[in-house]
Amino acid sequence: MCREIIRDFDNLPMTDEIKPRVGVVGEILVKFLPAANNYVVDLLEAEGAEAVVPDLTDFLLYCCYNTNFKADYLGASKKAKFMNNRLIAFFEWLRKDARDELAKSKHFEPTAHVQDLAEYASPIVSCGNQTCEGWFLTGEMLELINEGVTNIICAQPFACLPNHIVGKGVIKRIRHDHPDANIVAIDYDPGASEVNQLNRIKLMLSTAQKKLKK
């Protein structure tokens, strides 16, 4: 079924219009729940951008992969490490056909392996940084940049300190390593100004449109 779906999408008629691609990463609830992020995907599409939201399954694999660091450095059970690595292998086996078909498609890229995300993040944050999204958030931003999605919204709850560290806290380093990176951190909270959120997103999109015209 995955093969047929991907091929059907590849065969859809397309226009010559080129839109800026904008990745959406951040705290797991705010990232995926439209009501929590003020329907940011709809906003991006209404503003003429293409929203790119990484895979939810990768977060589950991140949780499994964390047992490697815990077993190697923190005295956690080697059995737990083995079982979680088997679980990762099982998920990857389930995704193999879809990943292979995405790699052959004209318009899509396959998702990265969780080991690749850890490798992307490790020069900036330790894989022992596992609170909330931990190193995974940094890895996702770098995965998007490596795929050519240099415009990124990092969505986070206002009081989520771990995400301020592994999200907003690493943006300066990512910009240093990747000068084309156009990243904006957006705080989502019932008391936060929606107008301020919109202005920051539109400023990021304005920069993205300028880069697209160069």
C-alpha cells in the first residue's frame, strides 16, 4: 500500500511554483497538536510555504535509543539496551519498504535513521541529554538542514526549560555551523501573544522568500 500511495503522489500534476520549505520541530505535543501550536501548518501553507514536519515514529525510536547511553555510562541494564535495540530494528524493518520507495520517488526523501540523528546532534549536545526531546530536537533540526530545509520553526511551551536548552539554546551554534539556517523559536502558551507569534513567523518567512529569490 505504501508503494502505491507514494507512486500516486509522485504522479500528481504539479505547477512550476517554488515555495520555501519550513520545518516544524519542538516539544512533542506543541509540534504535532494543531490546537497547541495555533495551527502553524495551516498558517505556513496560507502564507505560501511548504510545511515539513518530521516523523512521529522517530520520537519513539529516540526513547528506545536512549537506553544505549544509559547502559554504557549510567549503569542501566544491558538487557534493556539489547531489547530496545531489537525494538528499533523491528520498527526499521516495518519502515523499510516505505523508506526504499521514498528514496526512489521524485518528490520525497526517506526519513533518517535514529542513529543518524544522534550522530548529527553529538557534536553539539551529548546523547546523555535526554530530558524531554533532549538531543533528538537538535538532531531533527540538523536533519532538516541536511535535507535542504534551512527554514525552521522551533515550537516550545513557554515554561519548558529543557526545550529552551536543546532548542533555543543550540540555535546560535547551528547558525554558526550552517550560515544559511533561518531558525525562529516560538513560545506557545495560553498567556503568550498570538500576534507576537505571527510576527516572528512572518519575519522568518520574509527571510525565506528573499533567500528563495537569490
